[in-house]
Amino acid sequence: MNAHVLEQKIGAATTISQWVEVDQSMIDGFADCTNDHQWIHVDRVRARRESPFGVPVAHGFLTLSLLSSLSYDSGAWPVHLGTVINYGLDKLRFLAPVKAGARVRLRASLSGVEEKAPGRLLVRHHSEVEIEGEETPALAAETIVLLILDDHAA
């Protein structure tokens, strides 16, 4: 399978994941894993009193870390196509805070496929993590994965 065939197989259609709630326990767990306990994320009382958002907000990198699972949930990757490896990001921007208790989902569209080597493709998506009920997405980025095709898919 080459880049052109993959573009046709995946198609240029937009994929959308299910909604996922980013609750305070998820935020606290992420703070524990990353040792980032800034009050704006974990101190409910102080956030209510001092934050411009009135509640704790998720770490930007927590929202970013959800991209992998949300992309699988959205159907962006055909089953049994190959190994999908995070390769990088271009043009990443954190545009709006995700308040504790908000729900987010991924909206992504294929923006390019490049053959890196036989059986190895760089696949790019324009990705936005939307916040339910909000006009501005939490983040926007061009996500890049290295797709190593299975022998039967190559």
C-alpha cells in the first residue's frame, strides 16, 4: 500500500470521537503523574475564589494526551492496518481552557500522507479537541503519526 492508496482508504472525511468527561479526579491523577500541582488545576477553593474560570481547569498537556485515545475512538485508523506510532505535532495551540467536569471530543481530518520508506507512511491530521457547548476548541494541532503497515496491508 502506498500513500495514494492510503489516502483513498482512509478518505478525507472528518472523523469525530465520542465525548469524554474531564473530571476533577482525572485532573488530579494527571497532576500526580506529572508532579504539576499548580493551584489552578487542583485547588477547588482557590480556583473558585481567584481563577478567572471559577473552577479548576485541566492541564493543557492532559487535554493533549487525550488525542491518542480519542483518535482511535473516532475511527481515524482502520483496524488491522498496521502499527500507529506518535511521530510529532505541528502548529499546536492551546486555545481555551477545559473546566473540570467539561466534556471534550476530537474532530480530525486527514491533511496529508507521505511515504517515508516502503511500508512506512507519515500521516497528518488537522485535529481539534472540542469542548461541549463552547465555540472555541481547547486545542488545535496538526498531528503526525508514523504508520508501519502490516505485511498483508503493504
